[in-house]
Amino acid sequence: MIRLFLRLWLITGACFVLSVLALNMLLDRIYSPLAEATFAQQMRGQVHTLREGLAGRSVEAQHAQLARWQPHYGIDLALLDAAPPLDAQEQAAVRTQGFVVRDRFQTVLLPIDGPHGRWLGLHLPGEVTMTLHSTVLAYIGILSLLGASIYLWVRLLWRDLDILRGHADRIGAGELHARAQVSPRSQIRVVVEHSNRMAAKVAQLVQGQRDLTHAISHELRTPVARLAFGLDLVEEAGDAQRPALLDGMRSDLAELNRLVSELLAYERLEHRGDHRPWQQVDARPWLEQALADPQREADATGIALHVVTCGPGQVDMEPRLMQLALSNLVCNALRHARTRVEISVLEGDGCWALRVEDDGEGIAEADWHRVLQPFTRLDDSRSRDTGGFGLGLAIVRRIAERHGGEVRVARASLGGARLDIRWPMPKA
């Protein structure tokens, strides 16, 4: 803190002194001609009176007159027998105003009997100036007050910086819920607020990674255990039983492969720096292409898949990611629908909406938020063939967030679940 204080004090003090000196020089250069002209106007009357009282007299009479005047003047009056040496500017002043001013208004010279005769010299006290000792003491006092003010400011700033440093150390030590507290009038209050928000985001991300790791370990345990058990059975089984056991192991490996693929897709969507630019696509052709694979699945299961509404002509999106989101929504709806799934693309209120509805059992309102979290299956008794891994809707939520939007869950008009992906239209 002392080093910061000394640097600020020396820099501020040097700037102050140099600024005062430069300002004095500038003002002196600007106002000196004006001050000289004003002084000349003020002296015209006295000069005229003195010249009239001395002109045409003898030297003795002039000296006697000056002796009578001197006690009544606050300036020294001296008679000069010859004209003093004058430069061109002073000669011009004699011709225009009748006298010469020298020594910063302390000396006035005027001819009495013409330029080549006797001259009168007036020696004024001049302006009152501070001595060098007084000037140095004044500057030291000003710099001391400036230093005290800077020290108080640096002290308060350093206290808040020390709080922020301690907050960073606690976060680094693993106390992710630690928050820094400073005065509302603190100079770094905005920085502290941003640091707290960053710490909250880091805590959220770390907790999310912990939950994800825990969920992954839970999901991997069952297929790995089945594979280990299958290997033991294969070693003990005869030739007739081995093909069926190997088919079961291949099914477990396929399940692991699907889990890894969904995990990679979910994690890839977490990296927000690799956004691809949006594309403007024709809504109807894109929708038909995106529903090609889900339509084959619907035909195989006997569930009707219909596009009810496709309002906008064109939409802005990342087509590949939005197609993945639509596929997850439709496949999820096909698993729970009884007879019918409806898809709509809507436009209004400054945003687009991709809606999927089914006539299944629906989702309880208490689970509308939870169902969008990773590895959430509302019915844990369902097998993964019907219930999946619980990552589909979480992937949809991340895709919506990458588009600056959200996923909304509600009750469908068909009686089942309705899921909407809503994302804003780009500003013109």
C-alpha cells in the first residue's frame, strides 16, 4: 500500500507543481500587456501633473519643488540630468503616452523639458511578492494536504482490494460459496459484484460437473456390471448358449455407445465459444427434412405424426443443432404418445417457437423444471429402451440456450405433454 501511495503522491504532486508553474507563465504572458496598458492609464494623470509642475523651471526650482512634494507621495521622486538609454519599444512609448514603464511597474521615467532635456524618475514600491522561503513552505503545506487526502483514499481502496484478494484466495481454496462484501460507496463495488457473480457461476458449473460425474457413474454401473456378468456366463456356457449371451453383450455395448454419444453432445453444447453463425432457412422444407427419421420411427410404432402449423416462411437458427433438438423432442413424444404427435412452428411476440405435443400421460406440473435436468427420468422403473438416459431434454435445453431462448413445458391440448423451444428473432 505504501508503494502505491508514494507513487500516486509523487506523480500527483509533480503534476500539481508543474501545472501551477506553467499556468503562471501562461497567465503572465497573456495578461502582462493588459496590465501594462491599465497601469499606463492610471499613471497618466500623475505624470501630467508632475510634468506641468516642473516644466520650464530651473534646476534649483525643480529640486525645491520635488522636496516639497516628496513627503506627500508614497513613491520616490528623482530628477535625472540626462535622458536614460531607451530601446525602440520605450522610444515608441514616449511618443505615444509620454513616459516609460520599467522593472515590472516599479520604475516610471518621463521627460520634463523634451526628450533631450531633464527627466523625472518615479520609483514605485511594486507588487508585493512572497519570498522564496514562504513560497517553499506554501508548496510543502499544499503537498502535505494533498498527500493526506491521497493516503486516505488509497487506504480505503487498499482495504477493499484486500477483501477482494481474500475472496479470490477462498475461491481458490475450494470455498465456492464465499462472497465478498464491501461498502456500497466502495470504489471497486462494481468489480466486487462482478467477482461475486463469477464465483456464483463457477460454483454452479462445478456443482453441475459433480452432479454430472455422479450421474455418469450411476449410469455406467449397470451396463458394465451386465457385461462383467455376461463374460462370466460366456466362459461357463456351452456352444449353444454363447450366441445369445454375445448378443446381450453387444446390446450392452450399444447402450454404452449411445450413452457416450449423448454425453459428448451434451458437453459439446456447454462450450459457448464455438457458436456457428445463424442461417436463414425456409421453415417448411427444413421441417420436412428434420422429420424424415422420426417419421420412419412413427410409422414403425403406428403413431400418427402430423405437422399442424408452419406459420413463418423463414427462420434464423443453427439448422443442425435445431434439427437435433426437434429429433429429441419428437422421439421423446413418440415414446410416451398413445396415438398422435403434433408439431408446429409458430411466430409471434418477437420470437419463433418450435412446439411438439403428444396425447400421452403428460408431465406433472411439479416436474416441469426437473425434467429438463440431465439424467432425469420421471419413471426410474422404465428400461432405457423406453426411458432413455435422461439426456434428451437436457440437450434440447442447451440448444435453446445457445439460441438465446428457453424450453417451456406445459399441458398439451391433446392431453399429454407440450414442449416449446422459443428463441428470439434477430434485431433489425
